[in-house]
Amino acid sequence: MRVLAVGAHPDDLEQLCGGTLARFVREGHEVTMCHASIGDRGSFVHTSAEIAEIRGLEATRAAAIIGAKAATLGLSDGLINAADQTQRNLAVDLIRTWLPDVIVTHAPNDYMADHNEVSRLMLDASHIATLPLLETAHPAHTVVTPVIYMDTLAGVGFQPTEYVDISDVLEQKLEALRCHSSQLEWLLAHDGVDVVEQTRVAASFRGFQSGVRYAEGFAPCLTWLRARTVRLLP
């Protein structure tokens, strides 16, 4: 199975579904980790160009630890807009390039606009990518890809309907997250948050809910053409 995971920024996927992506890889599936934004606004010490280059390298290293391929839409922090036709076409071509069997992305009610816009962008693109008369750099995908929403930051306002046991891959998930050292430093300075510890606590909480030591929570999008009769998560 081909899995396309799309987060707003480098490090979002590692925090919210990195363990599940590692499980996918262990089970022989092909995983692509895409960050929509290049992460070019979050720094007190670097220029936008400098921090974007740093974060791109961090994302590549993190994906390698997961066992996934790395990709980006090349957008800027704070400017993701699901209604923008150029950005929609980028998302369409992302899908048409990787031809996923399932898309994992942000829930539509997370704490910031970039996350919510990516959620809408990927939901819209999963349908638009199948339209044969919409011409982009790649031919149309043949199916409307099912979309699975990953947890929100700190689980706020999100009720999982499916869980993935990540007890055996938690340290791999956290190792991938630690690759994003520039972002960990930024979030500590900007928000006073120890992201690695927060991520461990969130995984412990979802594990407590689902009867294992560590877990990640998800909810599938159940709009027409996207519901499936089989479980798509590991």
C-alpha cells in the first residue's frame, strides 16, 4: 500500500503520526512524508532562507529514520490557503505523483490556520486529482483516495475513532522528532513547550485510552467515496 502523509510544517507528522508511519514501513508499505510549508518563519536567530534550508535537511533526516521518502509543496508558513488554485494544483500533482492508497493529514479543527488549511487542501485535492480534464504536470489518479485525520496538538478537541499501538516504535518516533532541533528550540523559546516530552505524554494518554502503553489516535473522513469496509491503519 502507498501511504501519503501530509503535514503543514516539518515536524508535524513526527509529532502526530510518526509512530504509525513507522509501523506502516515495518509492515512493508511505501510511505511519503510531505510538509506543505518549508518552515521559513519560525526563528529568532536565522533568516527565512536559512531556517528553511535547515528545516528541509532536518525533515529529510527524520523521514530516513522513519523509513519514508520526504517531499514538500514548498509553501511559506502562514500563507497556506486551500482556496488558492495554484496551491490546489500543487496538492493535486502531489497525489498524482505518489498515487496513494490512503492520505493521512491534519484534522480540520486544529489550533492554527496552516494545519486547518492543509486539512481542507488535501481533502479537496483527493477528489480533484481524479478529474481527467484538469490538466497538470501528471495524469489523473484513478480513485478518490480515502483520507484519515491524525490527532490535533495535545489532542484538544479531537476524539479518535481508531487507535494504532506505537509502543514498539515510540523511541523511533521520538528520534525522528528530535531531528527537528531548530523547531524544538523555537517552540521552547516561543511557547515554552518541550515538544518531545509533550509528544510522549500525548502518546501515553492515547495509549491509556486504548489499552496499550503508547498509541496514536485517528478518525477517518467518512464523506461519500472515502469510507472503506477495511481498516487502512496498521
